[in-house]
Amino acid sequence: MKAEHEDLLRRLALNEEGVLASLLGSGFADDEPVALDAKTTALVRLAGLIALESAPATYQWSVTRALAAGASDDEVVGVLVALAPIVGNVRVSSAAPEVALAIGCQLDLPCDG
């Protein structure tokens, strides 16, 4: 018998009808994936939002969830550091001020006006 994770990977790879719908429709924002704790899930989701250049409000939501799940400010910032070689400086630089605001940092950046 195949392990549960192997079956899920196979179904995702085959784009099996309904598998994503069942994952997204199961309370996606609140459920923990199999084998990931709440903190890891929140940090991975933050990484995904940064990689996709998400809207500022989603950074606030995601950082708040990560902190509530037990992530430290350093771990949240560590997500940016870990992503830099993968997504590039531009995405990390644009996300950094939004993440800083979400964790309550004051960066004292120069204003454009």
C-alpha cells in the first residue's frame, strides 16, 4: 500500500480532477497540511506570498498568523533571507517593508516626496 503522501503527490502530478478543489475547499487558510505544524505552515505560506509578490494586506495576514503560531520575528525575517537567492532581490526588497510593518518594525526609510 502506498503512503498517504505518495498518493497525494501522484494525484497532484496527474492533475486529478477535484484534488485541488478538495484541498482548497477544506478550509485552506486554517487547516494544517499533513506533516507540517502550524508555525511551519504559516512560514511556508508567507514564502509563497512573497514569491508571488502578493498584496501588502496579505503579508500582514500571513505574518500575523505566523507569529500567532509561535514564529519569532527572526524566523519571519529568515523567510526573506532564505528566499532571496530563489526569487531575487527585487521581490525580497519590495516585500521587506511590508513584512517589517507586519511585525511592527520601524525602518525609517527615505520618503519619495
